[in-house]
Amino acid sequence: MDLTIYRTYVLGVIQIVVLAFPLYYLLKFLRRTKGYRILLGICIVLVGVSIAARELALDEIGWLLDHVAAFLPLAMVIIFQPELRRVFAEIGSRAAAKPQKPQADLVAEIKKAVDLLASQRIGALIAIERGVSLDHYTRVGRQLNAPVVSELLATLFYPHTPMHDGGVIIRDGVILSAGCVFPIGALAERRKAFGTRHRAAIGLSEETDAIVVVVSEETGLISVAYGGEIVRGLDIDSLGRILASGISSRDESTTAESIDSVREATPALDKVDQVAAAIARIKEEA
């Protein structure tokens, strides 16, 4: 009897651990997504109404809530559809991909090109592919398969060149395609102040795990979009740290932590906009 109780206890602990770890990492992942607050609000409303229905003996409402709760997993799939697609695509890509070494030369070439473009206030949109393939977005652009050289990368964005308005995709140290069109994504209130390049960068980062670098042609500010969020007003060294972390590791949490650490040291968006406007005025007057 004692052995049976001990076995039951051990199996119970194992089941709790097996369920706890996936649930912990799922909640950790969901907290970084844009649908987290929506799901949290739905759960709060359902729990609140359910408690009120039981306390007030509202049987019809209670019956309705019991049936609505059965569709909550489906609601989660719909709400988190972009994030789930990106995660599963990343898992599949990791299974087929070979481990990569840190590419310091690649980071240095991208930094030099971005620094040059920012100093001249030339707009740019550069996507660095990671786990999720960007082949879908190369169909509109021009295939190049050229090495990442700072002079070439910068030249692609110079005004009056045929492909300067589109985005560039970099894969495994190669400029895969230029003149690409990226998805704009949902236009939230906070994005109305962004230009087309910034909204395209956010849209692509929502659908893939790419790191997207943006240079504003109005202010010369450098921004990075990742996971549906954007960090603006970066200096060239901060950009280098993000690129080094993202290119050397395909782990989403590692890249997100690197970007979060840079974001904490970056001024608030309103201050960034004020400084950018002041710089633009000074350059115009000069």
C-alpha cells in the first residue's frame, strides 16, 4: 500500500512538472505579444460574469458562459494567429538550419552602410533574415545574391536609383534581394505618426522573426523593429549590439532581451521626436 501511494505521489509530481514548464514558457511568450491584453481582458470579463451568475443564481447566463468557455482555445488561436505562425515557422526553420557562428564582419558592413545613410538622411529599409524564411517577400524585388559590402548596400538606397524605395533582404551574409515590398500590417493609433518605411518594418517583424533596420529620410534617425515593436533613436553602437545578438543567435528570447536592454537606455519616443525635429530644423537652416 505504501509503495502504491508513493508511486501515485511521484506520478502526480511528474505530471505537474510536465504541465508547469510548457505553461510557464507559454505565458512568458504571450506576455511579449500584442494580443496578451486582449486575452487578459476576455478572461477577466468571463471570470467576473461567471462569479456574478453563480452568486445571483443566473442559470441561463451560467449555462451560456459554460458553452462560451469551450470556444476559448479557438479564440486564442485567432487572437494570437500571427505570433503562433511565427513561432511554428521558427521551430521548423531551426530544425532544418545549421548552427551559425557570429558574423562580426557582416555586422560591421551593415553598421557602416547605415551610419553613412543616416548621416546623409537617406531613407533605408533593411531586413536581416533569421529563422523564418523571407522568400515570400522577394517575389516583387530584384534578386541580387551579392555579398554584403557597405558601399553596395548604401548605394541601393540612394535617391533616383531604381530600387531605392523598396526594402533589402539579407540572408546568411548575402544581399538576397532589393526593391522588396513588406506588409504594412494593422495601423494602430500609435503608428499613425510613422512613415511607410517604419510601418512596413513593424509589419514584417509581426509576421516573421526578422530584424528590420530603418533609417528615416526626414531626420536620419536609426530604428530597429522586432516582434511587432520598434525602437527609435538608436546610435550606431546600439544598433551593432542588437545585430550581433540577433545574427549570432536565433533564440527569440535572447534577441528580445538585447533589444529591451537597448530600449531602456534610449530616450522616450516623444523626446526622440523633439530632438529629431530640432536636428531637421538646424540642418534646413544651415
